[in-house]
Amino acid sequence: RKWDTRGEYRNGNTLREYQLEGVTWLLFNWVRQTKLHPSR
């Protein structure tokens, strides 16, 4: 699901497209319980 970048943020800030993609990727992996840095 794509997020809408027109949300209200503090001080009138907005997310850039690449930032939104990064947050979406992190959330996707968190939900799937994927470890970003597996133990060695």
C-alpha cells in the first residue's frame, strides 16, 4: 500500500519520495519480522 505524502507534519515539513519509500520498506520488513542485520 502506498502512503500519501500530503500528510501534516511538524513545521510544515513534507517527506520526499525516497524517504517515503524507505519508511515503507522498513515497515514492510518489520511487519514480516525480517531481521535487517542477522546475528553472526
